[in-house]
Amino acid sequence: MPTSTITSKGQTTVPKEVREALNIGAGDKLTWEIKGGRVAITTERPALYSLRGFIKHGPDALTAVAQARKTRGRV
């Protein structure tokens, strides 16, 4: 289990194993959530499931090609 030490200024270094697991680097922001006697640290990046509905489904590709051919007179 990775550990770190808090400095006199209240700072700490995020252990390499944790940085790799969260895929974070310099400049990335962390969110600290206190739950009773425990703290959960997460990134501020949106979770993939929160992007549901972001990309709109278009027409079927075959239908779109057929429509484009009709529009151009190339049936």
C-alpha cells in the first residue's frame, strides 16, 4: 500500500503507484471527499458513464449513402 508524508506546510506527494492508477500528472486536479474517518481521492475528469447521450446517433450509414447518391443523381 503506497504511503506519503505530510510536510510542515500541509503538502504531500502523491505516490507513483497512485498517479499511474488514476492516470494523472502535473497540473491535474484532485477531488478530496471525506466519508466518516476515510478520505476518497478522485480526479475531476468526468466519468465515461456521465457522457452518455453526448454523441448523437445519426442515420444508418447505408441509408445515408443511398440518400446521398439519390441527391446527386447516381442511383
